Amino acid sequence: MTATKEWKIEILAVGSELLTPQFQETNSFFLTQKLNDLGLDVRFKTIVGDQWDDLCIALKQALDRTNLIFATGGLGPTEDDRTREALASVLGRKLEFREKILKAIEKRFASRHMKMPEVNRKQANIIEGSLVLPNKKGTAPGLWLDTGSHIIILLPGPPHELKAMFEKSVWPRLQAFQRRYVCRRAIKTAGLTESKIESRLVDLYPRMQGVELTTLAHPGQIEIHLKSTSDTDLMQAQQKVGHAIELICGVLKEGVFTTEGEELEEVVGKILKNERQTIAIAESCTGGFLGHRITNVPGSSGYFYRGVLAYSNQAKIELLGVPAAIIDRHGAVSPQVARAMASGIRKRANTTFGLSITGIAGPTGATKDKPVGLVYTALAWDQGVHVKKNLFLGDRNAIKFQATQRALDMLRRHLSGASKR
């Protein structure tokens, strides 16, 4: 089959569990992204259960309306793993047993000091005429089948197996099908609203010809996704996007925390590491979430010294040295307590910075003067303390995330300002 023909693509996700509310199908997101990078568009996405008749119908429909098909899942050893067998039946092709594949599966089990169960033997069957795609992360091999009129690619369901197999065995073959060159980048911002971003960008649009912009709003973060295509080469698309990024960053300034796809905690961690600065944190309403985000970054032990979860008033007094009189007079959710928490943890941990959060995540605990979503974040350093009052919207989880985002962004902005001086 020629690589220059028009490809009509379908992704067929197999598995009855994907039709329940307990499981989300995500493999198609990965595959679509990779195909789009080649200028190839997916025409259909289908989810089908493990029932034989339904699976055969879905495969026949895919063959009727598309010519490049990715089928994910149903290649395992159990009785309800039927993708391989159903496709062979629909195509009228035989299944061929491969001793080499069986030996590889047996070797994988032996490496874990286990004997291969007999049910895994079926995974050594391949569809006549197929190219075997090795599975380095599991026991189910994938298949690449070119019938002359269709290309059908069978991939395992577990995402870590699918992604590894795709990158190693599928992606190099698909590159011959490239139709156009696509460049995608994202600008991530914090501390800006969607309307404020739009007002700053409106005058730039005429200067960003050939670039598509999509703004995505998340709690505590606005992302601007940019896309450009070229029929000739990737560099042309990259130059268009790069020019747009320069223009946008020029007007959004310190509101941008990355153009490289990083999370805010990664950006902050990188600056702390480069500047040889250290941080300790004191949390109340976020329940340790800030510490989780910071320590989720590899190498964070080099700059993160201590985290205290001071949920009760007594904990704030005993662990952070917050004066009881301040709590009695102003309440635990107050700028005074946030200030004392940040200063207290910095002093006790002997770090460059102290970062604190105290607030009302809801849905209970609010008063007339202190509504759900009221959160104070504070940053302490050797020359002072900065406290910020925040009013976040959303449910408990959304408020907790926004609180950690605001605290991290306070630290980022302080560090970025200091690094420029």
C-alpha cells in the first residue's frame, strides 16, 4: 500500500470494562496526538465490548469505512480476549502458531521465577501474513497486517505496553505516511484570568498568521495551545509557532510560567535548584497537597527541607509557633496566621523560604465573613513576608488545587524577580 494515498483512520478500543463508569479509555488520546503530528486525522473512534458478535460487527464497520485501523486491547491470555481471533475470522485468515513467541513469553515468566500458565499459549498465535510487533513490557505481541487495501494494527490495551510498542515498532513505520508537518506548543500561565489574557492578545492576532490558538481554562491555570502546519518542512511550522510564542510572552510577561509543558512545581523546583535556595512549607486546608506536588518532582530533596501539616489550631501553635493570641483574635483563616505560619516554618527549618496556606476548602466551615474558598497564602524570606488573600471557586478539590497553585506561583514570581535583579 502506498504511503501517499488518503488515509481514513479509525481507532477501535476493545474491552467491556471501557463501557463502564469505572474505566476511562485513554489510549486513543495518545494515538490521536501521534497521528496528528504526522498530519493524519482520525475519522472515527469506537469502543466495543468483548462479545464476539459485537466485536466482529465493529471490525467489519471499520474495514468498510476506513483503511488504517488501530485496534487496542483484547490481546491477553483470557477467554474474553478475542481481538486477534475476531479479526482473523472477519478477514477469513488463519491463525498461525509461532514457537518463537511462546519461548519469549515463557522467558518473561521465568525471569520472575514463575512458570507460564497454559492460558498464555494462545498469545503465540498470529494472523496469517502479519508482522509481529514485540512487546517489551508485557506478554501480548502486537500485529501489523497489510492486506493491500487496509492496514490493521493490533496493540495491547495496557497504556504502558501500548506506548512502548508504538514508539519502538509502529511510529518508525508510520513516518512514511506523513502528509504534512505539524508543530504544537503550549504556553502555561498562572495568576491571569481568561478574559485578561484575551484582552492582551487581541491586537496580536493579525501578526500570528498561520498559527491556530486555543485557550483552555483550568482551575488556577490558563493554557494557550498553539498549532501550525506546513506542507514542506517542520522548521517552517516551528518558526511560525516560535514567533507567536515570543509575541504572546511579550505581552503576558511574568504571567507565563512555562512554554515547555512543565508543571508549576517543576518550574519552581528548577529555579530553587539553580539558585541554591531551599523551601519549607506549612499547610492547613490543603492537607499536604502542596508538599505532594513539590516532592513529586525528582530531585526535590535538594531544595525541599520540611513540610508541616498543621490542620488544628493546637498544631499551628505547637509545631509552627503561631501565638495563641493571634488565633484567638483573628481566627485560623486570617492573614495574621498565614504570616506567622510562613515565618514559623522558615525559622524552624532554617530555609531560604517559608510557604504557608490556611483557608476554608468547604463545603462546611464557612461564616458570613469567611466564605468557602477564602484562602490566605504567605511567603516568608529573610527580608519580609508577603501575604495574599484569595477567593477561589469550585468544590473542595478545586479549591485545594488552586490554593497550592497560588502558593507556588507566589514563590515563582518572587524567585523570577530576584533572579532578574
